[in-house]
Amino acid sequence: MGTIDTFAVQASGGTGAAGRSTAGILWSGLVRRLGDAVARWRQRRDLRELSDDQLRDIGVTRQDARREAARPFWD
């Protein structure tokens, strides 16, 4: 499971060391996490749709594929 990035808001307008605003940092982190969640969802959907021969080629059982595909997108 991923970790939550933390940072301190500066009193002088909330701009970080790289010159990005606090809102910009929060937004970019949210967008990245959302993109990661969508990627996981797609990978698990694709895994669920593989044939038994394809699963055997990658060394995954049908039971393992079902279990992985059933996991929530945020996990």
C-alpha cells in the first residue's frame, strides 16, 4: 500500500521550495494517485479476461487471477 506524502505549508503564501503552490502540489498528487488507481483497475480487468493458456504462460492460476481481479482499485 502506498504512503501519503506530507509537507508543511509555509506562512508566506503556501509556496513550496520548487516554487509550486500548495494547491498545485496537492492537485498533482491527487492526479497521480487517480492515474495509478485507474491503471490498477485496467490491469486487473485485463488479468480477469486472460485465457487459461495465457495465465499458464505467465505462471498465474485462474484462482489467483480471480482473487487479484476482485481487489478494490485503491488497494
